[in-house]
Amino acid sequence: MRLASLARACLALALASLVTAAPALADDKAACLDGIAMIKAELAKPAPEAVQPRLKKALRVAERELGEGEFDECLDAVGDARRALKP
């Protein structure tokens, strides 16, 4: 009886974690998509030659991570692009 109660408590905790994590994942996905759009817009503008390869790499990584559902790593790539744009 006690083991069944423990199992139910663990299941309830796991479900609660999933429910609260879903909005955060949606926010990260939206931020990732916005970041990819920003990188594409910056690549369309004239930029110093030293910046272009860094932006292209960041875009490649961000799009790959988006496809894999790794939104936190996508946001890391977007951050790399933003740092490349800072003077």
C-alpha cells in the first residue's frame, strides 16, 4: 500500500513538472524563432566581412537546434549572433 502511494506521488510530481514546463518551452521556441528572423535580417544588411561568417554560423546552429527542439541551445546561438553585432 505504501509503495503504491509513493508511486502515485511521483507520478503526480512528474505530471506537474510537465505542465509547468510547457509554457517555458513555448516561450523559448518563440524567442528562438524571433532570433533566427533577426539573424536573417542582419545578414541581409551590409555588414563588416568579419561579422558575416559569425552570423552565418550562428544562423546554421540556431536552425539546427530549432529542428532538434533544443530551444535553449538555439538561444545560445542567437546570443552569439547578438554578441557578434556589438561594436
